[in-house]
Amino acid sequence: MIDVRCSDEVRDALESGGPIVAMESTIYSNLGLPAPANGEALDRCIAAIRGRGAVPAVTAVLDGQVRVGLDPAEHPLILGDARKAAERDVPVAVAQRWDFGATTVSASVAISAAAGISVFATGGLGGVHRGAEVTADVSADLDALASHRVVSVSAGAKAFLDLPRTLEYLETAGVPVLGWQHDWFPAFYTRSSGLPVPHRVETADEVARTFANLTRPSSGLLVTVPIPEADELDADELDQVLEDALAECAANGIVGAAVTPFVLERIGQATDGRSVPANLALAENNAGVAADIAVAIAAG
Ligand code: PSU
Ligand code: MN
């Protein structure tokens, strides 16, 4: 099993059974948000988690070490150039002593489970890519949700993915999908994809009770939180941007792990930066909801 180095604060919380919210590092690196929004996102998510009574625990591979919980002085290390580390890359990043392996959702969920952390917050989840019937491009995030006993909180998944198939995958994999005070699966920048969520929940206690009653010893659940109304973007405008970005990927042979960072960059450019504040707002909102859930789980 992987050897995880926790910060003192995270270790203390683990020992006392206190609430902890794990975070990924890809969204804060150059593969996720542009500077300086990435640093602001990190600060706001951490503040949201602390403000709701939980301990934030950023995950990353630094200098070949799997880390959970960073000292603020170390934050600059995750705001720059990164190598993307999905779950399967983590052992390689350790063996080869990568300077900075930026954890995706799948890596973060796996590391959370290894550390004994029950709740993880992110912005958007990876999923089944459009055209996956040909490319077989299905994010490892989905398998990780099915394989580790962790609650993941996200604003659904971006509309450049195949959202109906993403929901089908989660159903097949036995992952409960709970809509946070909302009936629809969110599409990241927009509150609704038009697809209903299988179940709606109103409170963190409901999530905690669902988590306590999962039927499998090591599978997780997904809580989908819609972006706050005031921060939502226009769906029609985004559709066009996504079509164009995906066509550009196809034309330039951009495939596999490179697709998501490429499309994210194009969305940022095409929406003239308006996608960035929206991304920050939803990530911060998710972090707060995740903290409430962690508090409810810790209260047992
Ligand atoms: N979706 C976003 N922003 C992101 C990602 C996804 O809106 O930064 C990142 C997350 O780290 C996610 C990863 O786990 O991309 C999924 O990549 P892939 O599609 O290659 O599995
Ligand atoms: Mn992929």
C-alpha cells in the first residue's frame, strides 16, 4: 500500500476522529486554473472548509512523497507546472520521485481512503468522454468512486463529457449519486444538465447516513452540488465553445489525459475569463458543503 505523509494537523484530526475534507491538486496547478485564479481558488476552498469547522487536506505527490495536508508555505509548490497524476500514476510518481504530481480526482480519492479520510471536495468530476464508444476514454475518476470508501462532492461534470453515459456508468458501478438540494445532475458551469439525479438529499445528515449504510466495504458515493445561481453561465454559449474545442482536439490528435486540460483552457479563452470566477465560486461552494458532510460524519 502507498505510504502517506499527513500534516500534523491532519494526523491530529484523524486520531481524534475530527472532520477532514481532502482536496485534489490538479485544479490548482497549471493543468487546471490559470494564475492568479488558481491561488485564489486554493485559498477560498481552504477558508470555506475551515469556516465550516473541518480541516482541509490538500493531496499531492511532492518530491516523490504522497502528501495529505500542506503547510501554507508549501502552497506555491502546487500552483505551478505539474505532471498529471491519476490514481494509476501515483505509484510511478513515488518510484520516480516526481517533483510535483498533481492529483486528479481518482488519485485524491485513493489517497483519501489510504489516509482514512471520508470526504473529498472538488470542482468537476471526470467522466465518460463523448465518443467513448470509439476511443474508450472513460475517466479513472469513475472507477475510483466505485473502489474507495469516500464521499466525493462535485458540481457534476463538465458538459464536454457524455453526461448520460457518465450517469449510466455510475449506476452500473453501484455508486449512489445524491443531488444536493437539487433534482438535476449539474453540468459544472450550469445548474442542470437536463438529466435527473437518481436521489435528492436536503441535509448533510442524510449524506452521512447514506454513507454509513453503503452495501459494499470499499465503494464511495457522489454528492452533486449545483453552481450557485448568481454564478451560473449561459448554456447555449458554452455548448458552442465545447463543440469547437472538441473539434480542435480531433483535428490535432489531442487524446487521452491531454483532452481535459486542453478543453479547460479553450473554455477559459472563449468565455473571456468568465468561466474562471464561475469555477472558483462552485469549487468554494462544494468545499463548504463537503465540510458540512464531514462534520456530520464525524458526529456519527
Ligand atoms: N474537470 C474540471 N477541472 C479539472 C478536472 C476535471 O472541471 O481540473 C481535472 C480533475 O483533476 C479530474 C481530471 O480528476 O481533470 C480528469 O481528467 P481525465 O478526464 O483525464 O480523467
Ligand atoms: Mn481519459
